[in-house]
Amino acid sequence: MVCRLTFLILILVIIQSHAQKKVCFTIDDMPLVTYGINDTVYQKNLMNKLIAALNTNNIPAIGFVNEVKLYRNDQLIPFQVQLLKSWLAAGLHLGNHTYSHPDYNNLSPSEFFKEITKGEQVTKKLLAEHNIKLTYFRHPFLHVGNTKAKSDSLSQFLADHDYIAAPVTIDNEDYLFAVAYKRAQDKNDTMLIKKIGADYITYMERKVLYFERQSEALFGRQINQILLLHANALNSDYLDALAKMFRTHNYDFISLPQALQDNAYQTPITVYGKWGISWIDRWALSQGKKGDFFKGDPETPPYIAN
């Protein structure tokens, strides 16, 4: 009897370890992060590679737009708008990331709310052409308000304007890898380019496994994860490898509405600060978790961070 029970427990553990996990890809700073490269052929190729990798891997991603990038000298740039149109034409979604990506910690609520409103003008029209309502908002720097009053004020504004905040659970420093990648490209350092790309995938894998452990520790299960990425050359080149890594760890790719159906996203947040951190970290802090709970969060390699 004991052997049979042990066998059944083992089977349950194996089944659970192979249970399908789910992740939503969200991509910030749309249309693109180009680090000053204004060449339209370069930008179009970058966007096309992002879209191709997402579609090839059946990833229903959402991109969050900073509409300041659509203008030059207060004039709308048709090419930049066309980049967003190509994204939508590929069946991908868009959300609001404010007009110019300001830090909410440094603005008054009224100033920040103007940024949200200003940042929806073009995106809302483009979505309407596809019979889609502009619904989702992503906080720049993941700063939601450094006090309860300020956070509540923003939450109320979003609710009053029919926005849903887009949390992040798998936070990471892909943007630091992207800067290092761009510098290596500028130097035409092929070996360094490949090293950065390989180290990026390894780093992201460690991040995924870390937040899986945190999910288990907080909820006793794997929640629907939401991954933060940026629309840069690094991800355009390595998004396919990133998707492969997720599939290796038994992930399905889901949309943001699907991800938010997980009731983990109703978990109360009761602590506030200037930080821009994963919602898993926010929930943990709100539950009184301290130092040791957060051990093992993978660090960005020094040669990337410096």
C-alpha cells in the first residue's frame, strides 16, 4: 500500500513538473528603440524581424507605444506610424506607454495624467481601424506611485478612462544587454556580438527559473507570467531563440487578456516605494517577505552592466 501511494505521489509530481506553463510577451518603447539610428531601412528591417519572430512562434504579443517617437518638430512622421500599422496588420496588439516615458515619481499626478492622454491620440485611432479599443497601459520604469495616495490616484485615473494596467512578473535588464549589443555592432565585433546574444538567452533563462520559484513560493503554483521586453535590435535578432527557450521549459504563449485571467493579479499590494520591480516582488513585500526570500535573483553580467 505504501509503495503504491509513493508511486502515485511520484506520478503527480512528474505530471505537475510537465504541466503547461503560460507566458505573455509584452514589448515596451514602441515603435522602436534605435539608439539614434534614423535610417528607415534599418528600422523597417528591425520591425519586420520582430514581427516575423513573433508570428513564426505564434506569440500574441502586445507593444506599448511612446507616441513622442511618432513626431519630429511637432510634425507626425508617416513612416513611424506605418511601423505601428505593420505591427497591427500582423495581428499584434498595442497599448499606451505614455507620450514621452516620464517617471511618475518625478511628476505630480495631474502632470502624469496629461502624459497618458497625450500618449493615446495616434494609437487609439490606429486600433480603431482594426475595431479594437485602446485598453492597456504600461507604467514607464514600472513606477506605479511611491506612496499609497499617489498609486491610488493613478489607479483611479486609469479606471475612469477605461484603462487596465499591464503588470510585469518577469522583470529583467534586457535594455542593458541591448546597449552592449549596439556598441558591439558599432565596433563590428562579431565575437562579442555572439557572446552578448548567447549570454542574454542564458540570463533570461535564469530569470524565468527564478520567477518560477518565486511563483511557487508565493502561490504554490505557476501563475500566468508576463514578460517585459523592449523593441530593440537585440530582441529582433534573438526573439526566436528566446521563444525556443520558453518552449524548452514547457511554456505556451498567451495574450495579455488571457494572462490577466489568473486571479494572482488580484493579489493586494500594500507597500509602496520608488522602485520599479516585478509584481511578484510587490506581492511578496506586501506579504511581509524579507531579504532571504529574494535571494537568487540573477544578476546582469558585469561586462554588460558596466
